[in-house]
Amino acid sequence: MSSQLALYAGAAAVLSTAAITWAVRLAPTARPSGTAPFTAPEPGVRYLRCDSPHCAHMTYPHRPSAGGAFVCSNCGNVKGATA
């Protein structure tokens, strides 16, 4: 009988440890205190995939230029120029 009681006590200990861990992770003190500040993009800026290997084909802000082209703000590559 005592071996069955030990099994139940062990299971109860595991479940209570999981419940305490869950409660601590959901506590308000465990959450980040602030969020990142939002900055509105400049008018006309588009986030396009840069075709330059320097930018590793990632998405960067492209600013409008003359002739309908967009210039990458990271590497200066021109995209979408009308020839």
C-alpha cells in the first residue's frame, strides 16, 4: 500500500511543480515591461526585396527617386527604374 501512495505522491509533486512553473511564467513580472517604439515610415517609402548581394536579398526600405525608381536605403541599389 505504501508503494502506491509513493507513486501518487510523486505524480502530485510533478503536477504541482508544472502548475507553479506555469503560474510563474504567466505572472505580470515575467512579461517585458515595454514595447518597441513605433515610427511611421516616410511618405512614399516602400519595403522591397533588395536584389543586391550586399543586402542578402532581404527587405529594406526603398525611397522614391526620379523616373519612378526606388533607391535602397541600405546599399543604394536602384530598383524599378524606367529606361
